[in-house]
Amino acid sequence: MRTLNLPNLNLYVVDDNEAVRRSLGLLLLSRGHATQVFESGEAFLAAADLQRGGCVILDLRMSGMSGLQVFDELRARASPLVVLFLSGHGDIPMAVKAVQNGAFGWLEKPCNDERLLETVNQALESAAIIAAKQLARQQAEMHWQRLTPREKEVARLVADGKPNKVIARDLAPLEPRTVETHRAHVFAKLGVSNSNELDRFLRDHEL
């Protein structure tokens, strides 16, 4: 069994059964996963860092908010947390539907320790990918905001493959040489070297 070194990701267990919380917390800690446990969905939503990447292991049936209600709230808040459900045998259809709606997966109680740990590792790997994409998007947005309004206009037209003369005409009064200067500034500020890379940058980061 591999143990991931993902110090920037959070791992949570939310279950209203104290014995389950304790056993899961100890199991995960024994494999190097520092875990925060919560006895209810309400407590989790109030105290957890919902905008930081990681994984939450959610019991489907709890007193108060159900696991599905917590999952819906996480989606409403655009949380990057990856959700892994724990379900009893009778809850399997609900767990499957949750996966279809975007949850990472589900495990049936009681669950084999090795299978649980491997699934948690996979969920954390997925969380790491999401976190990396989120960071890349934030960095791209920061670079994009360094452009002047005119440079943004030029950038979009350059990304469309338009030559300087056409851009100058579209943004008249503007000289082709001025467009060339704006183009050079755009490439330098965004770290791209040609119009194809610029187009990919804008598409990848939805700018």
C-alpha cells in the first residue's frame, strides 16, 4: 500500500457514529494521513476549509443534514473538495446516483481497510489534480489582469489569428506598429510565444 505525501491537501471524515469516526481517524493516521473528524454535516460545513483542496469521507445517513445534503452544499459553494461516500447496503442506489452527480466514489460499510486506504489515496490524487488546475487558473487570471484594456483587446484578436494590419483596422485609429508593440507586451506578460499558444492559454483558463 502506497502512502501519498500531499501536505497541502485536507482530509476529513464526517460521520455521526463515534466509533466509526475514531476507527477511520486512527486508520488514516496510521498511514500518514492527518485527518479532521466531524460528528455532523453542520459542524463540518461550519469549521472546515471548504475552498482548499482535499477529500471528505461522508456518511450518507446522518442525523441532521444527510451526506447528500452536505454534498449538495459543497457543490453550491463550488468547493474543490473531492467527496467519497460511506454507505450501508441499502444506500447503494443513493451512492451510485451521487457518483453520477459528481462524487468521486462510494464504499459500502463495513469496508476492507486496504480497499478504503487505496480509494482514499486515489481520491487524494484526484484532489491534487483539481488543486493544481485551480492554482494554474488563479495564476493565469493574475497574469491576465496585468494586461491593459487595450492589450486585452489585442490579445483576443491575435488569438483569433488576425494579422496586425487587420487588428489595426478593427481597433482604429491604431497603427500596425502599435499593434505589434501591444502583441509583444501580451506575449511577454502571459509567457506565450505565438498566437497558437495565446489561444490555448485563453481557452484552457476560460479567459
